[in-house]
Amino acid sequence: MSHKHHEMMFRKKFFVSTLLSIPVLYFSTFISGLFNYTPIEFYGSNLTVPVFSVIIFAYGGLPFLKMGKDELEDRKPGMMALISLAIIVAFTYSMASLFLNTTSSFFWELVTLIDIMLLGHWIEMRSVRQASSALDELKKLVPNTAEKVVDGDETEEVKVSELEEGDIVLVRPGSSIPADGEVVEGDSSIDESMITGESEPVSKSEGDEVIGGTVNKEGALRVKITATGEDTALSGIMKLVDEAQEDKTETQLLADKAAGWLFYIALGSAFVTGLAWTLATGLGITTLERVVTVLVIACPHALGLAIPLVVSISTAMSASNGVVVRQRTALEQARQIDTVALDKTGTLTEGEQKVERTDISDEDFAKLASIEKNSEHVIGQAIVEEAEDRGLELHETDSFEAIKGKGVKADIDGETFHAGGPKMLEELGVENSFEEFAEEEGDKGRTVVYLIKDEVIGAVSLGDHIREESYEAIEELHEKGVEVAMITGDSEDVASAVAEELGIDNWFAEVLPDEKDDKVRELQEDGEVMMVGDGVNDAVALTRADIGVAIGSGTDVAVESADIVLVNDSPMGIVKVMNISELTYSKMVQNLFWATGYNAFAIPLAAGVAAPIGLTLQPAVGALVMSLSTVIVAFNAQLMKRKDI
């Protein structure tokens, strides 16, 4: 039965039971005496209270009786068993009073107790449902239909469930992308915030991947479907989130044990209370009131809600911020991490070569790019992309030739140009007139490419570009007192340059993939380690670390070796993980303190320790106090949503 169904059931039962409680309260001797009025009399009016009470007990109390029975059958008595015991005792005594012809009964306390319990459970179910609202919103992201391209430029509307891999769909501005795919035509920007947590729209053009459920903001796109149904990123996220919400943290397990203990504490307290009051005043209505009030107050209702609700909300918050939690214990543990170890390529850097600095005119840079446009080397392609970004017009070339291990050459307007690194200079016997530029860039671990025509005309440096978010992420980790380490297979020069640039505390260079495990083990000698990598060549290290965090690539979220997956490839996701961990733990502690602390105060008061000074709790007031604690716990958990992580 879903939380939505439970919520509607308790809501309906609360309103119906409350309405039926009005005659019980009106004809109650205690209430009429309290407000000094005389109830109207008619034939059978004396039966109004017991008849309506029986109806409320059978209708409103039935869910608690069933759930209490289930707890006892599972040999795990908890709050439902306590609630059932309380209302059974009150009902049995009240019915017995009719046949024993006593003046005392417990009917009005019974019905108000049931009403308040129903209200508390309605609020609980509503809170749990609202906690999952972010996930419900994710489900709504995927449209029901899509425009499938058929017969060239013609389109037809089809159900998303009918799409297959390889189909081409037209995604108009403002429409949601129906499934994961690759852009085959068009340029636009995509709002991926609900899935990756990226606040700014992401530019997309031909060849870029897009995620089903994200929203096309500007231009029309033609997208080739690459994954459908359960194979999409959104389905993967939803599956992992559902699994995470079922996974119990250490704190939740402790709360479950505490709820079980409280059942026996309540029974013991009720027995001692009943015995003490019987010895003091005899077995009567006062003794019964004290016993029932103790049982009601001791219901671990708030305790049962304290942790699950925080878990549900934090998991939903994580998913909507691009953090997919696979192991709940990992999220709880993240706040205790001493060292964050990061892979360099694709994690701290963008994982591809980009032009970093130039000492060349635009005219000559256009010639360099023109020569490189026929090259398949990643460095050549990076130079061409930079020229295109600058809006430079490229030249036609002739006699292109790739010189293995040295560079390329080509003719432009009848003149021969060469492009390459130091080995090309040696091959041509040309003096390097940009030596200072080369030394400065070399110290930063960058590759330098020269344009040569009889002599060196200009120089360009390229490197694996450091993500802008890496600077902020490492700064915030340091502010939290966390050390940052880098583990990379790159050379010492490249590693030290990146480490110095980012302010990394410790780094390991020239580390092979199977050696990363040893480095993580070495870091663990000084404390708990979180390893962050791409989940491919870092799999062993991710498993070895106390917490493994895999940086996904938008659609790659099911990384088996990781405890947590960042859908967005930004390292700021690491900071979000730690912030969510701290917030979650804080709310858990606050809720546990309230859920258990109020019992330490309320149970003795319910037992009557303050009776000598005239202070006692009626059972209905006890139920109100217990329900109030549930409301406070639920409200406190909901406040998490207002926190900026």
C-alpha cells in the first residue's frame, strides 16, 4: 500500500471519527460537567455514548489493531502494539462499566485518543509522501509522447514507450527530451537541473549526449535515441534512489532497537504505575487513567518517524542535486571523512586537451589550425576547436603530411608550414625563439606546439584544462578541515603543476590503475578516505576507500564500484555530499533527542509522580502530547528542504 493511499485512509478515518466523536463528547458526563450544561434527553439517549464509541473503536481503531497484531506476530512489538493495548484497555474497561453499572467510564477518552492517533498518522503519511515529492517530480519529467522523425522531414506523434534505439526524434524549444540520446542536428541549451543539479543550462550541439527528462530551452534539436525504458539515466537514478531509501543507516537501526526497547519499558512502567496506584487508591478509574496514559505517552511514534523521514528527505534532496546515493551508510559516514582523494583526469580536469595560452597572431593561429584540421591527433583537434571558437577563417591546404612522433606539415598558398613540438624543431634544425614561453608552460605540465616557416612564427600551449569548479571545491573542503589528495597516472611535472595550482595537500604521480588501491590504503593510515574517480579505471580504489564516489558522465549513473554517484561531473558534488551528510546527521540527532527526550519527562508525569501537587495528565492529553512530538519531528525534518546545500 502506497504512502498516498495510507495518507488518504488516515485522513478519511480522522474526519469521520472526529465527526462521530461529537455526540460522545456532548453526552459525556465529564464534558457536560466541565462546561456546566445539561445534555438533551430522548429515548435511548443514554446509549449514545457507548454506541458511537463502539463504532469509532471498530472504524477508527481497526488500522492500529491490525498493525499491532502484525508486530506481535513478527515478534517485533513497537508503537502499534502499544497503541492497540492502550485503546483495548480503555474500551474493555468502559464496556465493562456498563454491565457492572458503575458511574465511571472511559468512552470520551477512548474516542479522543483514537482521533488524535489518526491525526498523527495522517500527518506522518503526509510528511513521508512530501519527502518523496522530489522523486515524483523526476518521474513527471519524461513526456508521454514524442515527435518521431519519419520520411525525411515528416514527424508523427508516438508514445515514448514505443520509441526504440536508433529512432530520431524532434525536440522543440520548451519540450522535454523523451529518452537518452545523441544530438544529430541542431544547437541549443538544455536545462539539466532536476537531474544533475547543474543550475545553468548546458550548451548542446551535434555529437553531444542528452538525458531523457531534461528540457530543451532554445533551438530545435534532432536526437537519435540511444537508451529507452529502464536503460535511461532517469530510470537508473530512480532505481538507485528507491534502493537507498530502503537501506537503513546505523542511526536508523539504533532507533529501531530503541523503539523495541521502549515497548517493554512502557509495559514495565504501566505495570509499576498500576500496582502503585492500586496500593494507594485501589483499583478504579484513576488507576486505569494512569495506566492508559503511560501506555499512550510511551508510544514510540515520533521515534519511528524520526529517522525514516530524514532518510527519505535527504535521499530525495540528494537526487535533485545530482547526488545518487547507493549506500545510505556512506552518506551518513561522509561527514567523518579525513581525506578526499581525487583522480585528476576527468575529475579535477575536463579530461580533454584545450588551448591554454598562445603567443601567436590570429592570422598565424588560423594557419596553424588550417594545418592541424587534417590531423586526427587530439592536440590538433583542440587547436582547430579554439580557432573556431575565436571565429577565425581557416585556409585551404595542400600536400598535408603527418610526420610520426613529430608533427604535421602542409602547404598554404604555395608556402610550406610545419606544426609540432621540440622534436619537429630538431628535425628542421630551427632555433627555438620561444624558449621562455616553452619553459613557463612546461613547468605547468602543458604541451607546446610551434608554427614553423623557415623559423618559429608562434607558439601555443595545450593542457587538460582544470575545471573552474575544482578551485571552489578544494577551497571548501579545506574550510571543512578535510585534506585533499590527488592520485594520477600523469607525469610528476603535470601532477605537481595541477596540485600547486589547486592547492592540493598531497599527490601521487605516475600511478597505474591497479596501484591506486595501494595509495588509498596508504592514505587510510591517517584516517578515513573518500576516493573520487570516474568509476572505470578507479574501480578497485573506489571499493578500497571508506567511501567510493564515482563521477558519472550524465547518463552513466549505475557505477557498481561506488557508494555514491555524482551525475554531474563537477567536483562541487563532493562538497554537496558532505553538506548533505552533515545536515542529515544533524537532523537525525535532533529528532532522536526530541523523540526519546520527551518520554523521559512525560512518562513519569503520566504515571502520576506529580499527582501530590495536583498535576496529572488525562489519557487524551497524553495522546495529544505524543502526537505533538510526532508533529515536531516531522516539521523539523521538513526544514531540511529549506537548507541550501
